[in-house]
Amino acid sequence: MTGLINYVSCGALWLGLAVKTPDLVRHRRDPYLRAICVVLGLAGVCFLLGAAPTVGAVNRLSGVPNLAAPLTYASITAYSAASQVLIVHWRGGERVRRVVRCWVVAYAFVLVGIAVMFALGRAPVERRTDLDTYYATTPFISEMIVLYLVGHLTAVSVTTVSSLRWAREVAGWLRAGLVLLGIGSLCNAGYSVSKLVAVVARWCGRDWSALSTSVSPAAAGAGALLTAVGILVPLAGPRLTECRRAWRTYARLEPLERELDGVLTRRALRLPRPRWASPATRLMWRRTSIHNALGYLDASFDHALYERVHATALDATGDKERAEATAWAAVIRAAVREQTVPGLAEPAPAVGAARPAGAAACGRLEARVPGPAVLVRIADALAAGAAGGGPSVLPGAFGGMSPAGALPGGAPASEPVGGGAAPSRAVGGGTSSSGAV
């Protein structure tokens, strides 16, 4: 027997332990984290000690035939107690310490019973895989086997019932974790039941050792995997959700950053792009770049254009948030175009610098830079306009001329010189053609 199932299960459990160890180091006094790490660690020890090669190594190094058996049984019993402690801490309440103490004391007696039974019994023939059935009729050794199996079955049964019952009262990642934990505990119950059936069959003179050597390890392996995932899901799930939300927001902001790319590049306002960064860090980088560009363009924002587009969009859609985003998108695009036409862009003051007196009277938008949620809606509005799916209330807001040939500043546009140049808004809200620049 190679013990492949045992070693793979042990690796999966200890991988979960490695994931949680940094949190335990930072929060050493958290009883919930301690219980999680103990459960994962002891479950891995159970599979490690139960593997046939490990059994042979322990027996050989100790010089005591079958010493690996009580060690394995003891680790299973300790795991059973730890799983109950985890459930108690998970649910919380006023009697947490008292209930935890009761479980620990009860399984401490089971551990003592295992040690006493093994010391009183005789198991001279080494059995690496079928000790449960081979010594099922041996005095004291059989009692030791039944003691650890009943203790384990009790623990996993309580865990199964508690997890599935509690799963009906919660939602989200916690519910998913509880369901997985309950199913994993049910598989672990299959481990104990199959071994107990094989032992009882041995008492009745039948040889059902295959249940102990084949069925129970498979059930234990499946239970270990589901239990580890069930414990980690409520902890890792919210982080995965946050990463996914950050990545989606990062992607949605791309049209707005692309619109501001010229300003960011010419004025060196973009921070170096982070490499091998988390979605949250990338999102912070993109937001910072956008805020830098908007701060630079702040003096070029046209209040009249904002009010006109906002009113038109609000009348057409009845959605205040959409109207705000559409108006901001039109203002930002107009400000970017003003900066890109040579001779039209007036020098923008540094971010935080005092504005000249009468700036509001000249039509400038006196408003703070939009917040994170508004930035996302502005980017959506820009993306819709670029795709040709923008609101019909904004002819000319995303390129081209406004209705009746009016420019964003409100003055009528002159005929383009040269047959193709687009008109542009002059500084202060006037108009000029490209030939007049």
C-alpha cells in the first residue's frame, strides 16, 4: 500500500493550514483562528499517521509492534475534539467556554482510555492496514478500537447536524462553507461506520475487512477535502469577491482613463503602472491617475455645458445618477478637446491652487472631482458614447456638433474652414473655427 490517498489528503489539509498561518500569527489571541488551525493540522496528522508507509516507519523506529495504531487513534480523537471546539466558536454565544471545556474533558478521557487499553492488550503481529479487523476479537485492543471509532462517529455526527442546521439560517459564503463542512463530516461518518461494520462482522465470524481497508480510506479522503474547503470558504470567499469586484471596477474605468490618456501623457500625471499587483492595487493606480487628470482639467470644466446636458438627460431618462454621469462625461470630453487644440487651452493651475476671481462667472464648473462610484458611471457613459449606444439626449456631447450647430459653449458655430475642420470652443465660452485659431 502506497498510502497515496492519505498523503494527498494530508497535503490538502496542510495547504489550508499554510493559508491560515499568517492570519494566526497576526491574531494569536483569536480562539476561532486557533481552532481552525488546530483542526486542519490534526486532520493532516491523522492521514499522515494512518498511511501504511508511515505506520511501518513508526513501528520500526519505536521497536513496538503496532504503536502507530494508538498514535493514529489518539490523533483522530484529538481531531474530533478540535472539530467540536471549532463549531462552538463558530456559533458563539454566552456559554462558549463552558461548552468547549466539556468537549475537551470528554475527549481527554477517550485519549486516556486508548492509551490504557493499548497498554493492557497484546498486539504482537504488525498490521499496517487491517489492524481494526485483525484484532477485533483481542481483549482490550478491541475495546480500544471501538472507543476511538465511537468517539469519532459522535463528533462527526454532531458536526454534520450542527453545520447543516446552521446553514439554513445564514447565506452567502458562510452558508456554502457550512454545507461543505456538513457533507465532509458526513463522509467522515462513513469512515467510522464502515470500520464499525467491519469490526462487528468480525465478531460474527465474517470477514468484511475490505470495508476497513478500501471504503473507509476513500470516505476519509473525500471528507478531508470537503472539510478543508468548507473551513476555508467563509474566510477566503469574501476576499475573492472583493478581488472580483475590484477587477470589474478596474476594467469599467478603462474608457475614462483612455479619454484622459492625452492629458496624463503630456503632463506626466500618470503614476508608473504596478506590475504583479493585486486587483485592488491596480484599481487604486487607475483611480489615482484619473483623479490627477481631472484635477488638472478642473479649471477647464464648463458649467453651462454640464447644466444643459444634465437637464436634457434627466428629462429624457428620469435617472439622476445617469444624468449626472452623462453630464460629467460631456464636460470631461469637452475639456480634454480644449486641451488638445493648440492655442485654445489656457494654462491650468496646479491641483489645489487658488482659482482666479470670477472663475464661476466665466462659466467654469465649481464642483469637486467626482467620487469613485460616479467615476464608474462616467466611464460607462463614455463607453456607451464611443460605441454609438449613448443616450439620444446627447447629440454632440460625445463628438461632432451640438444640435442646430451649437457648440458646447452655447454659441453658434461658424462654418469650418477647409471643408473638414471641426469647430472648437474658445477659452471663456466663445467659438472659433480651426481656421481662426
